Amino acid sequence: MIKEDADTICAIATATGRGGIGIVRLSGPEALAIGQRITGLTLQPRLATFVDMMSSNCELIDSGIALYFKAPHSFTGENVVELQGHGGPQVLQSLLEQCIARGARLAAPGEFTERAFLNGKIDLLQAEAIADLIDASSAQAARSAMRTLKGVFSEKIHQLVEDITRIRVNVETAIDFTDEDIDIMTDTGVAEAMETASQRLTDVFEAAHQGLVVKDGITVVLVGAPNAGKSSLLNALAGTDTAIVTDIPGTTRDVIRQEINLNGLPVHIIDTAGMRDSEDVVEREGVKRAVTALDEADLILLVADSAVYSDQEPGPVLQTLFAGKYGDTAIDEATHLTELAQLLNRVCVVYNKIDLTECHEPGVSSTHYQDHVLKLFRLSAKTRTGLDDLRDHLSELAGYQSSGEGNFSARERHLTALSNAQESLESAISGVCEHLPLELVAEDLRRVQTFLGAITGEVSSDDLLGEIFSNFCIGK
């Protein structure tokens, strides 16, 4: 519902810096009046009008286009005016100041989109998709965000809600008519309908997970001893000479971050200083930062020199990692059993520089270390031999499918809500199978609807909305 007494907000809607065109946007009950005072003209809805934009003391600020979108037929659902002029920072700032001087206030981050949501122009999924579209780091991520913005994800959620609603009606009816001789639960096919809804929910979860992978990608940290070839591997994966490569140990002394694109999958690679004891203060700080970077990693690539370490026994290579993290080459692994388990679950060992060994053949294998299965890669970052195997593993690890044209963008909160909905639905199905009181089944189904409603914003808290929209840029 449009709030007639809402503030009129304004902001620069184009990116910071110089540009051919810059836009100042107004939204709210006084947007038209302020726009007309600045232009000195009566603006007609959806008619681009060439105007002079004047200050309050009748000085010319700029000449350009004014557009008026009459409520409710606008992005926010309110009266919206856009003043489009030259994209110089000073010109736009002067226009913004004139809007504020005439009664508007500066918009908060994401406030235009928040008003669109509150006024029923878009749901919460579509609102988040706007931010995802702006932040898209690949063409596929942009396509997925656009599909969510166009309502593809929302339609799937609404369909699930309709399915659950029909099931709830039958369950509530069965509760009301428990004394009847007919078995309403059986006759209406409630159990079968629940199973069908569960499968649809699973399908939506898998598509949403794929959308999250496309949006966020994975973070890969390169660690290992000095001169293992970590920086060379970074350059090989990135396809550019991002990191300095020399034969001198300790060349990399700080964390280097690089984002690459693997057929649409964003991969955030972090190269780190070689793990070793050093008297050099700067190098010790680099090792410290390398250890800190491990906590960010979805995957840790432990890089080793094939000429130094045998790929038949990963223990000595892993000790390099343990010593760097725990500061003791003779670490008692049992002392850090839980931490080590979490660490090893994210580790792959990369035996680099096979071009300098007698066996030049690349390959992928697996080995057991304690109770963990470790992936081992033999490759040469210098000659790029075996690099495709590693790229394929990164995609496989992320659960990424490059042909997923039907995907939509999603966020971690969506997956959490879908998972909770699936758990409640499975509880309802078990309740029917075990002939539990139907009141318990009905409560589980109500929880399913609540979790699904939180995704689109039909059920939402002010704290959630504040967190979502605060991450938008001002002017959107």
C-alpha cells in the first residue's frame, strides 16, 4: 500500500565518477512538485521532456531530459521523477542539493527498492535480484539474476505455497470431521500430494543451490612451502601474470587475491606466502596472513614441488600445512583432531613442476590419510599440463553445471528456508504415515508455509528487511 505521507527521497542513480549521462531520481508525494520547480515546466507522465534545470536563485545548472512516472505506475509505486543530465560529479551534486533544498531528503541505501517492495511492486526475491544483477561477476550470474527479477523463482515458491495450502485444507477438514466414517486423508490423496510437494521442493532447492554457486562462486586458497609454484599456479589458472614469479624463496610476502571465471563459475583465488620459519619480519607477517586466509577457503590447494615430495605419501606435505597453521613441525595430531578433520575435508594436494621430474605424466588420484580421502593432482603450472583436471574438480566441488540455463539467482537465506521447509514437510509426511494426531501434521504444514513465505517476503521481520536493503547502493 502506497503511503501518502511518506517522505520524498532523492539520490544520484548513476555510478560515481564521470559519465556521458547522469541521473538524479526523486520518489514520493512531492517528487512531481520538486521536479517541476527545478525545470519550470509542467511534466506529463511518461513523456521525455527537454528541460533546463535551474537553481533556486534561477541559475542554470544543466540542460537535459526530465521523465515523470505517475503513481502507481512506477518502479517504487510512488510518483517518480528522473532528471537526466550530463554525468559530471559536480553537476549531479548540484542537482541533488536543489532537490534537498526543495523538500526531499537523501535516500538511504536501497530505499527506492525497499519502497517498491513495501508498495507491492516486487517481492523480496525480486528486490534481492536487483542487487545480485548489479553485482553479477559473470554473464551467467547476470542471466540468473534477471530470471529471478522477472519472477521465475517467485513463481516456483508461490506454486509450492498453493500446493501446501490445498493439503492443509484437506488436513484441517479431516480434523473437523474426525467422527465421520469416511477416511478424508485417504480419499483426498493427501499423502500422495505431500510426496509430490516434497519432490518439487527438492527440485527448487537444487536449482537454488546452483543459483547460489553461480552468484557467489567458491574461494580457493593456495598454500605450501616456498618455491612450490603457488604463484605460477595462480597465474596459470587466471591466464594472466597476476603474481610475481621468481626462483627466490619468499618472493610472495602478502596475500594476493584474483577472481577468475571457469565457464561461468566465479572462483576467488587467494595466493599466500610460503609457509616456513623466517627471521624476516615481513615474511613472518605474510605467513600469518596465509594461515588466516585458510578460514576463508572452500578449498585449500596444498601445493608441493614434485621434485621434493613423493606423491605416494602425502604425510610430509601435510606436515608443511600443519606446521604453518599450528607452529610446530612435530604437532600432536590427536590434540587438534577436530580442527584437523575440518581442515583435511577442504584440502587437495597439488604436486606441481612435473615437467622437471622423470615422470611428466599428469594425473588425478585419491589416497587415504587417517580417515580422510585426499585428492591428489599431478600437473605443471608452467606448461599448463594437467590444469584442466584441476579446473574440472573446482567445478565439481562447487556442484556447478555450466549448462544450467534454467537457474535463477539465490542466497544462503533462501537455501536455509527451503531446507527448513523440507524438514517440516518430511515431518508432516511421517506424521501421516505413523497416524499421529492430525493437529501435529497441520502444525508442520503451517511451518512449511511460514518458511516459504519468508523467502518472498510475505512473512518477514523488520530486521531482515533492514539487513537486505542496507547492502544496496544509494540511488537503487
